[in-house]
Amino acid sequence: MSNNDNVQNRFDQSVSGTTPKINPDEQRKYLGTFRERVSLGIQIKDLSDNYAIECLLKEFNDNSDYQLILNGNVDHSLLSPFIKNASQNNIKFTIKNDSFYKNENDDYGAIYAAKSAINVNPINYKEKYPKQDINTKNKENPKNNSFFNKILKFFK
């Protein structure tokens, strides 16, 4: 009997024009796409961060065939820099404003995704492109680690 129920469910879905979604919670979280397709994600709380836009521009340069997906349930003043930069760089973008896309601070406001699986990890811009501390840059300066400077430090 369960086989007849399955056939009836499929028939009902095809008559009504609806098809079941695969991983609907994952698609809701990543603005209609799958996690495996996401290259970069920016949470709503970070949309006003200029560094997030810099990271997205780097992604635009590295992967110009991907698509930018924006959460339309967010204030449009936060989305306008993303729309402007996508347009200037000839990047396809979509604004999703269905009611099931959440607009809490930890939800995603912008997703940069491929058409197929790319399995990038991490996707959060802060983790993928960490800001380097100025002090660590000075320590890594080759002038400070030259052979001559090492000898001078030895005699001090």
C-alpha cells in the first residue's frame, strides 16, 4: 500500500506543479542554493563592513562566472554597495525576497556561489580572508631577517 501512496503523492505534486525540494533547510540558509556551491558568504551583521566588500571584489576577480545572491529581506541601503559592485564588474546577481529567507544577524545577507559544486571551506569572509595584523607584517619583513641583521643582533 505504501507504494500506491507514493504514486498518489507524486501524481498530486505533478498535477499541482510543485516538486519537493532537496535539503530545504540548507537552501533557506544559503539563499536558495546548496552549501557545496558557495564560495563566499557574508552574514547580515557584516554587510556594512567595508572589508566584506573588498573580499567580495577579490572573489569577483577570481571567479567572474559565479553569481551573487542577495537577501532581499534586508534593508536595501545595506545591499546597494553589493549591487553596485556586481553591476560594475558584470557579475550576475539575484535578490531573493521570499518570506522564508530569514533576516536575523547570523543569517546570510550575501552569498557568492557557483552553478555546480565547488566545496570551498571556509566560506565566511573573515575566515577565508583573515586580516593580517600590522605587527606580524613587520616581523615577517625580509629586511629584519637578513643575514647581516642576524649577525648584528648576535654581537649586541
